[in-house]
Amino acid sequence: MQLLQEIFCQENLNLHGKTIERQAVRAVIGRQQTLLLIYSTVNQDYKFPGGGVEAGEEFETALAREVAEECGVTLIRILQPLGRIIEYDRPMETGMDLFKMTSYYYLCEAADGVSPQRLDAYEQALGFQPHWVSLQEAIANNTTLLKSGSPTPRWTRRDTYLMNYLHNKGILK
């Protein structure tokens, strides 16, 4: 899958040291000039639904599971891979030098109808809610947050990059 961006969350990272790697999948679901995004009532930002791929899990299975958990929506199919973004940061684990997360983005189609969310405790604490929102509104909201100087989650920068990519490439308007 095409590499869209590498993000270095901090300076002076040891890119050749002991590394913890995580792979995640993220869904880009559009419908009638809107996107299905996750809004955090705590952070007041938008992110793409998705999350970590569990050991032995296929990417497609992980994507369907994460979208169902976070949005209460059933994926019908993956339309196309869009690209990947790699983030580098300091790990929280002692004895490790680098945390490397690769997020794989897929354009997807979802079924109508919504079931209850099945959020993890931290997602509940962050007030995750599925929202259908225009791409322009999500970009404007997240860009304002990023420029404010207030602390934002790592995903805000990553997903705002992808939102701008989708807009600039005309993939979604």
C-alpha cells in the first residue's frame, strides 16, 4: 500500500533502536457529501473509525470489528485501499527506544442502520460518538484545534492529514 506520510511526533527519536510496532486499520466511509467520523466530546476532534489489528487477525476482519464497535455500523465491503501513514514516537514501555504505528486507510461502504456502540473504557472516557459530517467541517474543526496550541491526541494530526489528502485528491469533497 502506498506510503502517504511519515509523522515524527518528537525530535531526536532513535529510529534504529528497540522498536514496538503496531498496525491499525481505519475506515473512510462516505455518504451523500458526508463522512462517518468519530467525534470526541472531550478532545472536540474528529477521527476516522478504526483501531489496532489483533494478533492473527486479518486486516479486513479488524476493520469490520472496529467500525462495528466504534460506530455501530456494519461494513458491506472495502472499495479500495487509500494508503498508509506511519507515526514514530517515544514508547511508554521501559527498555524500548521507539514506538512505530502504521495506519492503513481503506475506502469502505457501510450498511444503513445503526447498532449500539461497544466502546473500550478509554473510548467511553473520551466521549466517542459517531457523526456524519462534511469533510470541510471536519478539516476546519481539527485544523483550528491543531493551531490552538492546546494538547491534542496524536491521531488528530494524522487523521487531519488524511482528510486534507482526500480533499486535495478529489477522493471526497
